[in-house]
Amino acid sequence: MKVRSGFLLILLACMLVPPAEGQPKQYYNNVYSADYLWPTASSSYLTSTFAETRSQHFHAALDIKTWGRRGYEVYATRDGIVDRIAIGPRGYGKVIYLKHDDGSYSVYAHLLSFNSQLQQLADSVRIAEGYKFEIDRSWGWRGIKVKQGDIIGYSGASGIGPPHLHFELRTPSHKPFNPLLTNLDVKDTIAPQIQGVAVEPLAPQSSIEGNNRIYRKRTWTAGNTYRAGTIRVTGPVGLAIDAFDQSNHVTNAYAAYELSLSVNGMHMFTSRVDSFSYQETDQMFLDRIYPLLQQGKGGYQRLYIADGNTLPFYKTSKNRGRLNLPPGRHKVTIRAKDYFGNSTTASLTLDVQGPTNSSDNLSHVDKKTTSPLLQSAHHWDWFSNWVSVSKATFAQLTVGVDSTQLVTHDDRIAIPFQNSSSLFINTPKLGPLTLYRVKPNTEKVLSSTSQQGFALFPARTFYDTVSVGMTINKHRPDSLTVDMVPEAYPLRDSYKIYVNKDSLLSDTAKLSLYKYDRFDDQEWELIPTEFTKDFIIGKASSLGTFSLRRDTTAPQLSAPSVHQRPDKKWVLIIEATDNLSGIDYNKTHISVNGVPGIAEFEPEDDRFVYYHPNFEPSESMAIQITTYDLMGNKRSSSFTITK
């Protein structure tokens, strides 16, 4: 089926913006010459724009609003062939990849289902493979052709996120680019809003309003300009901005398209994203202030290039946008612009003062002071080359560094560690902690302070040279805690934790290491764990607190309920929860009146969907469900329900 040609949008060449310096340019000509169709009739509004912040990467698409509902028709944006389809519980969920005549691709994700032809193919594969839930198939060889406007699927909420359509365009080399660079358009006459600014210290001697830590300040409006007043600084600092954009008729918040910084009228920094590669998308952590993002305090975008950042989005005049200004008052102007040219400015004054901090006299630090809330090393202010702690916390520490190297601020003390390969700190909660320097392109074996284990960091684990420590506390043979300090550094690759296995530990059934999510849901997350004769080995993708735990509790299942989806398919919904290791959906089996079906797992909703292409509810249905958690705990339940 085709939609009416009236849905086709006219090329708005006057609105196209040339790519930022350093970005690939040649393929944009092909993008401009192609004619794209808006891919759904759900709406012409967006819920998200290109290159926004996601938990681990830049957003690679436009998210199109479906009003919290499923089942809207999804159309092929151009002629092409079906190159790939995939179905899974996370990420893109149910997704279609089309390949077009010029070699470029379009991607349609989070679908409820595919069109009848593709759904029949997918179902036949899944049923033939034992009612398998997940598949990922490259089907270009089949030569399944689609014409612009053909229905290829229906919008949904599979994978991550609420109902919406994730619409992505890629170059022939699979580099995503902003779909608004084409003839596709949304109505937007609203300028971005600037909620706040942040100032980062870039050296132990740097201070913002007297202290060596990230400083945030909310803005206020004065006429058509946002104001942040005067901020007192010393030493080198970097600025960042918390801004968002909106478009007409909806309340969704988007990322600004372009950010720029000038000081005393001189351009210092510009950032704009038209495209990126998947090999560099994890550097979103460096484009933003990672500690604030990690703690849920906002996606502040840096207005300078952080160490280790190789993204091609930036144009700077000097010092990569870093500010090391002479004493005096300096006028700062920050501009945020959306893709359609609507712009907003924020102004502030940096009152730069000469160095006043020193390490000559620490006698004013009260060694009897206690402040339990500040004792955990995970909550200190960590930077690549130093750590900043409150004076109350410092009073409780033993630090293996000459006092002349310490830098005092109004309420904090900066402890530098870039000049030595290791640094010893005795902490109130973690006990003795030795921090070791780890370089970004060198493999590093890091021993725990107690010599009860070590961590193996492959080359490229970190973006920059940092200091990392490891402590291990054993409570009994099958219970221990590992702290990888600090949690404030983003990682670009996983590493392995090795803990000496207790000779008394013989029963490792249902045991595993778990990572504590300190900032999000405060729950424990299973990490891959293996047991050898000598070691407990865990594979982790972040620093933080880990615990060895035994899970012996089976998942819980609710009574099924019958639903008809917007695509007219009948399904059963079964809620499923687990208290620790998580559901092993690949081992789940569901049958209705003896007929097995596909157990599709939706982790965000904690539920299974029983799907069979021929299922229709009968007057009485005998339902058998068997599921496991990831530690092998089994739950089998039987239900009888009526239509």
C-alpha cells in the first residue's frame, strides 16, 4: 500500500547548513539530491532530535511522536530493498533496515510488528528455530523490494523507550546523519532555552567561587537574553551549558543543534553535529560533563574539548576552548541555536582573580571533625589528575603525599596525583587505598591494596590518563565486596576483576558478582562471572562497587491476560519479575492449550508477551509457563483463563 503523494515534502534548500569543520562532506551532496518521505502518519512532530544524549552514546536518529500509542503505519522513506531485520528485547527492539539505490540506508526501530510479508518471514524463522524470540537476519540477498510509501511495519515500543518511531538515515558506510539535512522538515519557530551554566576546574589550583569542584549556576532571563551574573574564578577552567530546544505545538525537549562561546567578543568554541560514526559515539561521555550526567544532574555540554576527545564536531580559536584568562573581568557570551536558525544567547562575567590558594598551612584543618556523608571515596570530586575533598573529609584521611603538593581552597583540598605512578590514601570507609596511574593506550594490571586480587585493564579502557584504586573486603568465603575507585571516570571498554578464590569456597552454584547502581535505581546488576581454581573473575564495563552474591529465588509470574494489539494480533500478557539476577528470557516457554508460542520479553515493562501468528483466544485456555532467572532458578506455573 502507498500513501498519497501529498505527503511528500518539498526540498527546503535554503535551510540546509554546511557541515561543521572536520566532518565528511562529499556524501551530503547525495543526501541533498534524494527525495525522502516522512516515514509515518502518526504525526509530523518529534520527541527527540539527532545527536542527543543517551545513556551510552549519541542519539543517531529523529524520534517521531506517536502520542503514547502503538500501531501507526510506518512507510518506506525511499525505494529500496530490505537489507536486514532484527527482533530483540533491548536496543532497537523490532527494527527494519532498508538499503537504497545510492547505497545509503534508512532504519525504522521500536516497531510493534512488520508488514505481513516480513512478519511471515520472521515468524517462519523463529518458529523453525524452536520458537526463538531474538533474530537478526541480513536479507539483502532475498531482493525484497519496497517502493517509497509502502507500508513496511507498524509503530510500537519494542526495545528501549515509550511508544515512538526511531527514524535513522545512514551513509553507505553506516555513518548516521541528521535527517533534517534532507527535504524532511518540522515546524520550529521557537528558540532554545538555556537553563544553566557550569564551570569545571581544569587544574588542582583552579577554583570557582573559592572551591575546586564543578560549579553549576541557574540562569534567569533579562529581556531576550539569559543571564548568569558574575562567577569568580582562578586558574584554567572550562565552561559548559545546560540547554534544550522545543518546536511548535508540542512540549518535548530537544538538544540544541549548535553551541558557540565567545569571550570579550572573540570566538573561542563552536560545536555542531551533522553526522558521526558508531566507532566514536561513546565519546558522548567527553562531550558532556560525565559526573553530572552520571548523577542525574543534567546533560551539560562542554564548550571546550576535553582530553581524549577526538570527535570532529568542533571549531576552536585557541586552547581548544579552555579558558586561562588574565586577572580582571571578562564578558562571556554563549549562543545556542537550533537547526532552523532560532537562537538564544546567555551572558555572564568571569571575575578572574590571581592565585590565592596554597599548601603552606594546613593547621586550620580540624582533625577531629567527622562528616559521615562525605567519607565514601565514591562521592569525592574526582578529576583526571587530582581529587578534591572537603576539609572535613581530609581531616579523616592519611595521604601519602608531601603536604607542599596539596592545594587548599575555601572549603576543600585538592590532592594531585599526576606526578607519581601511585598514591596511598587511608580512607575511613574503604580502608587503605592505593591509586595507580592508568594510561589510555597501555594495558595495565592493577593490584588491590590488600593483595587479594587485581584488575586487568586492556589498552583503550580509558579515554585519558587517570588514577584508579581497588579494595577487596571478604566477609566469608561466598561473600565479598570489591570497590573500584572512583566511579566518576567513563570507560570506553570493559575490563576484568580477579579476586583470589577462598580455599573454603567449593559451592559456586548460583553465585555471581553484581554491580551496584549507585545513581539510577540503586539496584544490583549482574555482571558476567566465572570461577576457576584460583580466581573469581568478573567482566565489568564501569568502575564502582561490586558484591559476590548468591541468588536462590525463582522469578515471580502473574496470571495471564488476553489483549488484541493495534495490528489486530491476539496475544497474552504475563508479568514477570526477578529479585536479583534477572529473567533468562531465552529459556522461557509458554503454551496455550498445548500449542507453544514465542515468548517475547519486554524488560522495561517486566512482562512476557505470548505471540503466535495463528493465536486466537478460545472460551477456555490452559496456559503453561516455565521461566528461569540467569542463575538457573526455575518457576513453572499453570493457569486456566476464559475469553
